[in-house]
Amino acid sequence: DGGITQSPKYLFRKEGQNVTLSCEQNLNHDAMYWYRQDPGQGLRLIYYSQIVNDFQKGDIAEGYSVSREKKESFPLTVTSAQKNPTAFYLCASSIAGIQETQYFGPGTRLLVL
Amino acid sequence: AQSVSQHNHHVILSEAASLELGCNYSYGGTVNLFWYVQYPGQHLQLLLKYFSGDPLVKGIKGFEAEFIKSKFSFNLRKPSVQWSDTAEYFCAVNAKNAGNMLTFGGGTRLMVKP
């Protein structure tokens, strides 16, 4: 069953803590993306990666970090520098190239304690 | 930087009513345009897309969108909505010089009353 999985579904972060959101895909896609979804603001791009071991900042990369050591995995770390981390985080993937459809995972909701 | 505006944040319609959701973007060059939909409890999925050619694009579930370059618009339409169309709809734009980056609008939450 091909697709994108994100875990956990809900994640709680304490003040000053770094947390990592998982994103895995078995679609053999080269490109992967992380978005943040806030009510009324749509989706904003945090980071994207077009190929293993390479990634670029999106519009709101401050306070986040990523790695792309494997084609199928693109974890996102929300660092303590991100002052307003409460949001819904969506991971997506596509065949390389923007003209290809992006496929989205189910999302992770991050809440701050 | 490019921006995308969806002016209708919430829309409530009765079944069989016609739907038009507005989408305007700010970039003046060549663009690729998308509409995505997020049904309750489901993943965000592609509804339709425009890259070139016929500016009237047909998507899944009877949806269509028209690209009007002079108005920088890509409005989504459906002649007769169903209760199952209740969802949040997102317009997205990629500018040809923006690499793989998609810019999304703020979304429109549609509720269809049975």
C-alpha cells in the first residue's frame, strides 16, 4: 500500500525542547516537502528536498531543521528557537519537478505544554 | 514574492447550488496553478491543475477551474454541489522561477447543507 506516513499523529512539546516529526514515503519519490498549516493561513513551506543529502529553505525555515539521509525519509525537527510551534504539520512528496503532483501525508499536530 | 489570495474564508451552500471559489495570485510571470482539497479526516489531495493549453481545466468530482491570465485568477467552479463536497479547498501557485516551491492561499472552508 503506497503512500506517505507521518508520526506521531499528536505531539506535545515542553518549553525549550526539540522535537522531531517523522515522514516516510514508499512512493519512490525524489522530492519531499514540509509545510505548516495554521487556520486561515493555508500551508506555508518550511523546507523541501529534491534529492538525497540536499535540501532548501522554504518561506518559514527559522526554528526548524531537516535531514535527508535516505530517499524515503525526511524528518523535521522543531527546535526551541521556534517560538510559536503549535500548528498542524504536513509532509508531502512528488516525483522531481514542480509540475508533478504533490502527495500529502495525514499530518502531525504539535501542541506546546 | 508571490502571494495567493482566497477571499472567501467560509462558504455555506445548500445541495444543488452552484459553487465558485475565488483565487487570485500576485506573480506576473508564467505560473502553474493548482487546487487541492482536504475532506474531513482525509489527506490533502489534488483536485485539478493547470500548466498550459486550454485555460478551462476539468478535475475530479465535476470540478473545473478557469485560468484568466489578465485577471491573475484561477477560480474553482462546480455547477451543482453535493453534501460530500464539504471540505476545505486550497489554491496553490508555482512561479516558473521559484523552483519547486508552491505558495498556497489561506483556504476556503465549504459547508454544504443537505
